[in-house]
Amino acid sequence: MDFIEQFPEDFQAAVRFHGHLCLGLAIGYAAAKAAASRLDVGASPDEEVVAIVENDSCAVDAVQVVLGCTFGKGNLVFRDWGKQVFTFVERGTGRAVRVSFRGGETPGREDRRSLKEQIDSGQAGEADKKRWEALTRNAIMAIIRAPSDEFFEVKEVNVPMPPLASIVMTTPCDLCGELTMTTKMVFRGGRTICQGCALGRD
């Protein structure tokens, strides 16, 4: 049996969507599953569940697959804070749960970190690479199979309800001619232009 086939189908779907198996994806998957269990929700066909993510790591791809939260539907909110923290809001009830990855006790953490430094510096041999892969797979297995409170803090919180996605008019930029959301345009020198032109892009 292939290693990936040991996991639930929705995690396998996340791996296919993301393109490869990694620890970050497992973190996002476990966080989304913990929230789904606490809020008693599934994947959103529309904007029923909103995810507020505090990083742009591999983890967010799993959130998209498991709970159907995407930029295109307007129910994925990105905060560039560099934290493996995810807040999920269920519009129907107004309930929200914050899931934060504690991470320090994942199996083989220090060994994995040391080996990764060797791999990145080009000093690792094949045996080191295989050991790192094995340790990473063990950590992935542990995160996905463990009770959520083993690696995460999961707590209900009060958050302002994110607004529903809105359809915005577009108009051509006076400089480049590309259609641009009117709400994102700026007025410069008597012209209404896109932010790219305002920043002087080539």
C-alpha cells in the first residue's frame, strides 16, 4: 500500500490539490477537521463557513479542500501574520472557533530540523535524506491521527462576522487599459488607474 493511501480520502484529495505530501498540509488538514468537528460543519458550497488564515503556507491548501473556503468565493480571508493559526466562522449560527498549532511536541522535531538544515546546505547524504523523509512521514501521521488537543489549541471565540463577498464593477485603467475593480483603483494626475500603474510597473 502506498503511504498516502493510509489516509482519509479528503486528505488524499488535499495532497492531489496541493501537488505533494508535506507537514504543512497535514497541519492545515488537522486544523480544518478540528474546526469542522467543533462547529459541526462540512465543506461550503458557497460562503457558509469562512476561514480567516494567518499564514500563506501549505496548510491553507488543505483548508480550501476540506472546508471549501476559497478566495474566489470570498470565504477565505488572509492575514499575513506568519502564524499557524486559523479561525473558522459558521455564518448560520455566528459561532467561531480559533485553531492554533502548538507544534513543539511533534515527533522527531529537533532531528527533522537538524537534517533539513543539512539538506538545504547540501551537506546531507542519501541516508540523511531518507531519514528526514521517514521522520516527516511519522510526524504527518501523528498530526492527522492524534486527537486535536494534542497538537492544537482549539477554542470558541467571538469575532465580527466577515462581510459577504460582493460583485464589484470593473472599468479600464486609463493607462494600461486592463479591466480593474473600481474599488481598487486610484486617482492620479487626473486619471483613474490601477495600482500596478500607480506603482510604476513595467
